[in-house]
Amino acid sequence: MELVYLWVEEYKNIKRQGFNFSSRFRCEYNYEINQLTIKEKTNEVNSLFGKRLNISAIVGENGSGKSTIIELVSFFRFERIQRLFKDKQIVLIYCINEKLFIPNSKTTAFSHQFEPTNIEIINHTSYEVNDELIHLEKDLFDITMFSSDLSNITDQSLNHESLKSDHYESFYNGYNVLYGKDIRDEKIIEKEFNAKYMYVHSKNQNFFDFLEEKFLFSNMVIELDLSKKSDFSFVSKEDKKYFEDIDSLFFESSGIDYFQEIEIYDSSEERYIDTFEPIQKEYLFYKLLAHSCIKEYYSLIKNFSRDFEDKFKLIFLDEVISDLNKEIEVFVKVSKDLTTFMEKKIAKIAIYNKILIILNMKIKLIDEFLLNKFESREKAGLLDEYKKYYRKKLKYFRRYKMYISILGKIFVSIDINNKEKLLSEIFEIDSSIIKKYYLYINRNKLMYENDSYGYLYINFTHKDNFTYSYRNLSTGEKSFLKFLVNFIYTVNNLAYSYNSLVFFDEVECSLHPKWQRKILFILQDIINNKLFVKSKTKWHFIFLTHSPFILSDIPKANVLFLKNGTEFDKEFEVETFGANIHSLLSHGFFMDEGLMGKFAKDKINSVYNFLIGEESTVKSKEEAKNIIGLIGEPLIKKQLEKLFNETFIENTLTVEEEILHLEEKLKNLKKIKNDSN
């Protein structure tokens, strides 16, 4: 399959322009006489990427029309082109199985087929041109797009939004696992990645062996990170003063670091696990539940205090805070006499337990109070709000000891690098465990909240080295892995026909250059070695890119150069395939202002102007000298140093010294002249 040509009468910044995507064909459309000429080229390079894969690129600065081209091609595929271009001519040509297809954009009736085109076609090729009906299922290609971000190219206007069709979810950024969800939500994205990664892993556990060592994940662990959980930012400014003692209780440090904790009990790891971990785990469970209970209870009081007199807040908040502060005061006095870390942990568990007891007593009283106050018909809405958002959640804390027992069974150890991160047992990567995990999360309000705020999550770990995990990867490494997993999952799960067009819209963004230079090699390797993909599908990959690394993997004949909405390849003399990235970048098409950062270039120009006596932002000899010392380009640095010496050093010479200096310079010049002869 191959996208061959697109001609646009007028759309956004494109006006009466044609774009050739193919190395095999050259097409020209004459709008005035409605005539299309198709010529066959002799320098075919398609076999370079294999029999089933063709790869092209579209390059150009931002605003040159790259995304516009994607939109137009996608509108053809989704049968919406006639809605948007009733009065404008759009010509599209694609090639499937040695036959050229030209769908008619002038079709007005909504149907699942394109009518024959009314364009006069001059065919100078050995390929048959299909001028019959083009049927969706039989003749039209599939299309998918992968992007560097999660913006939506058809969300630019309400008109575009209405153009979405049943195909759209599978088109944009690959196959969407969780339909009906906002893809921009980070938790949804994380859940989708988990599901896709496990799918790929289940298909081939050794698939990622070609990547670096740190990517070889084979295990998974559930982590609960409570190091940032005890935050009281939810308390309003006017109530902050009441929570000062409570706040300090949750943030109070033992004064003993993690390695001292180990030494306190014993140097042996077994002794440490038997003594410290059980107490630390229980401490964290009580801390989590006590903090969550305070947060939910406070939220309830704040929400309903507006519906009652001030006495409501006085009874159910002020008095409760007073009771909690009294208990904390006793704890502070007692803890002063405690000497060991273990004793302090146990005391903390006791005070958190006391907080839960006091709050649960008030939860029971407030439940009776609100049910009684909201029993009238006028208050039915408030009763529904209370039952829906608060009552069930607060009831969880009345069974807090049961939840501590459950948490103790789920989380069996503590992260050695973070004493407030709890870990489940290590599992082999298994989708059934993930399903059970999310099922439990959705049923448990407390765990659901921790999952929503990112305290609770699934982490993939290295098969041999636990220090390598998905969470420890850099942002760029995560981006690359997410893209790769998304691509594999998509091409394997979509109901692709035998012909598929895939756009890659600046997928190199956020990737380290070493991954940019490998990405095309990896993708073609997946296709040609039939990893995860259907063996008979023919693909056309089109990269919309700014990366010279990707461009150096693609022959110039397969590259469409855009400038201001126009095809503009005549001035690009460099052969792209196998070219050095500096040669590509130095071409004016990419960098017409040079390869140096603008700030550095401006500073260097200012030094030069200063040295030759022109107006400059550089004001002193010392400033000029310092800037010259920072320059990394040897030639520029050497020339400025020479100019600096001539400007300042020579001006400080005596007449005799200057005569000697000029004689030496003359001698050197004569030597250079003689050597050249």
C-alpha cells in the first residue's frame, strides 16, 4: 500500500497545491482544465524497506502544513471529506496491489463508497487506474496515527469535531483500551499502558531483549508510597491554627535515619526483617487510616456546616479537634521518656489508633444527627449527597482494624530505599492479577482514593535486578517504551485489512537522540520479522518529523519537503539517506540561521563588535575576554582571541616593542607566502 498524491484547492494555509509522497510516481493536477497526469519514475527505492513496507517522511518547519495533510487524508478515510469540501476540489491517489485508486471528493450522498471521479486522467504508467466505485471494505486502506502528544488534530474547531466517525478511536494514537474515557487523564493513560504492556509481554516475553538491560521487565509489584500522604493542605486557612498539633504529629521525625534503624536491632538482615518491618508496616497502616479519616471527616463538616448554625461546627469539629489535641499532648509528654526507635513507633501507633477511636465515635453521632436533620422532603437532596459521598466512605473507618489486616496481607515488605513505601509480593507479569487489582480498587473507597492521587500503583521490575523498574526510568525512556508498546498493541489488535497507512507525527519529541536514530530500524524490524503483526498486511509508514536522525534513514525520493504549505524539494540538494546529521541540519532548509544557539551567537557578535570599536552590549575588556574563554567552537574562539590580542595587547607595546612585533609578523607572512609557492 502506498499514499501517492494529494492536491488541495484551498484548506487552511494550502492553496492550489499538490504533494507527491511516492518515489515511484510523479503526479500533476491541472485545476484549470481538470486534468490529472500520472508518470512512472525509474528510480524506485521501495524495496529498500522490504516487500511489505514502504517508508516516507514529511519535513518542514511548524506551520508548513504537515498536520493539515494528515487531516485531509484522514477525512477521506472516514468518509467525511464531502461534508467539509462540497465546493472545493480535493484529489487523492493511493496505490494498492499495482492499482491506482482516486476516490471522488465531490460525492454528496452519504454512503459507504466513493463514486467514480470526473477528472480527465492521463496515465503514463504501467499501473491500472481504478475509475469505478471505490468500496470501503474492499478498496480503501486502513489508517492509524501515532503522535508525540495527546492533542487531538480534529479538535481545532466544532466543524472538525463533528467529522469524527466510528473509526476515530482506532485512528488516533492507536487502539484505545478504555473506551469512553478521557485519554488525557494520567491515571487512564497509566492503566492503558499497564494493560498494553502485559499484552505484549504475554505474547513474547523476550520481545524487549533488543533494548537496553534496564528495559527487561518480567515481574510486577504493587506499591503504596505514603511518603507524601500526610499532607494537610486540604485544611482551610481559618482552620489551620486548630490543626497545628495534628500536623506536627504526622510529620514528627524520629531523629533516626534509615540505616540507624537497622543498626538499632541487629546488623543481620533476618533480625531486621523480624523486628523492624512488622512494626513499621503497622505504623504506616495506622498513619494512612488516621490521616484519611481526618481528611474525610473534615470534608464532611466543611461541606454541611453551611446548612446549619455555628453550633454544628462547634460540636462536630472544634470539640473533636480539642479532644485530639489533648491526646496528642499526652503522647508528647510520654514520648519524651522513650529512648528507642521501636518504642516511639509503638507509641505513634497508639496515638493514631486513639485518633481513629475518637473520630469513629463522632462519625456515629454525626450520622444520627444528619439522618434526623435531613429526613424532611425539603432536605432530600442533602440526604442523597451525604449518603452518596460521605456515609459509605466514613463507614470504612469504623472497620479500620479489618483494613489494617487486609493491608498487611497485600503489602509484605518495605522498600529498602524508602521506609514509607510498602511493597506487595513480586509477581510474574500477569494480566489476571491486574484485573483483580483494579476490581479491588474500584470496590474499596480508601484504595481508590490512593490510586487516584498516585500513591498506589503497579510497577514493573527487572527480572534479575530489582533496582531497575519502570518507575525509575527517565521521562524519555518511558516515552519510548510507551510508544513502542502502544504501536505493537495497536497493529496487533486492530482489525486491519491488507493495506494500512500509519502516520507518525513527531514521535521523536522527548526521545534521546540514541532512540531517535533507532526508532525507524526497530519499527521496520517488527514488520519485516512479523513480530506481532499480520503477515500479509502491506504498510506505508509516513513520518512527520524534525529529526535529522530519522531523515538520514530515508532516501530523498521518499521525502516530501514542505515550506509555507508548498512542496519545496528542488532546493534541497543533499541526499538524505545515510547522510551525516550535521550535513542535514546545516542545510538552509532546516536551519537558515545556522547551527548555533541564538543567545550564544548574539554574545559572540557583541564581542566582535566591541573589539572592532562598534556599538555593543559588551562594555569591558574583561567581559569580552570571559566570553571568548567560554566559546566551544575552536575556529571562532581562535579568531576572536587573535582579534582581542591585536586590539589590546598591541596597543600596550612601546614603539620599540611594536617594531619588533611587526617585524616578526612580516617574517611569518613571508614564510607563508614562500610555503604556498
